[in-house]
Amino acid sequence: MAVDGVVAIGRFTPAQAESLRSVSENVVFLNSSPDDARFDSVVLNYELGIRLALDHLLGLGHTRIGFIGPAWRLGDRKAPAPEVAADALRSWLADGGQLPTAFLTASEETAMGAIRALEEAGLSIPEDVSLVSFNDTPLSELVTPALTSVSTHVEEMSRTAVRLLAERARVPGRPPVRTLPVKVVVPPSL
């Protein structure tokens, strides 16, 4: 069975990218760009997202801003372990260190772990500590108060990946719309 194209979501090693290319010449990477000269890709402008989050927190008057990023579980599949971030925050609080007044978290899952740790320490959000998370998935609405998030526009990134795939598709009797690979950088929003 012939495969017209592949949308590969996530991060891939060069060997994995080559494996995908053996399945189809038409591969679009979503959220990574292993080889700009050979593959189409759709990536987020993470630097802009971090700048938007920091500008927001600085605008609220915060001067001590921390970052809580994912720790990774060991194993064949490197899965994020948000509870590790929460454990690190609990340890920081227990050590009596000067707590930042705001945090940028790498994801909603990490933010939820931080919220749990902050609440266990008797702190409340946003009265004592502010949080901004990355991703803006429905999870951000499940906590009270709802999280301020940097939106990665997953739907738009996905639509763009499918459009790029269609542009390079080989259709009998018709040349592809485009033959050169492109990299689309999507801006996030707060």
C-alpha cells in the first residue's frame, strides 16, 4: 500500500526522520524541524511565547520570576513527569529560599503540579504567586482560577501541516504545487 504523506508530530532523531522518509517522500514535521533542507515543518516561535509571558508578568509588577520545566522519566519513552517539578517546588519551599513571585511553567500539567505544591505550602494563586503556562489546552480551564496560558495554536499548526502535505502530494497527471521544502513558524499568543 502506498502512503501519500506523513505528518510526524513531535521530536525525531535523524534516523527516525529517515525511517519516515522511507515510508513516504512527502513528510511534514509538526513541532520539530529535523532537516530544513529536506522536510517541510511547522514549528512554534517559542522565544516569542516566552517573551509574551515574561512581559505579562513584568507588567503585573513581578521582578522575581521562576521557570518550572518538565523533568523526564527514564525509559524507552521519555514521558514528562510533572510531579517531579512539583516535588522540586515543595523542596524549594521547605528550604526557606526566597520564592519567586511568579512562575512560567512549560505546560499545564507542570502548572497543575506547581499549583498543588503552592497550595500545600499555604500559598494562593494569584494573590501570593502568579502562574503562566504554555499550551493553552482545555486543562487550563480545569483549575481555579483558570490559568493564564501562552496559546500554541495547535489547530492552526495542524491545518498548516496538512496544507503543506497537500502542496507536495504527487497526484497522477498533475505536478505538485511546490517541490522545495518550507518551514512555517507560527506565532503564539497570550
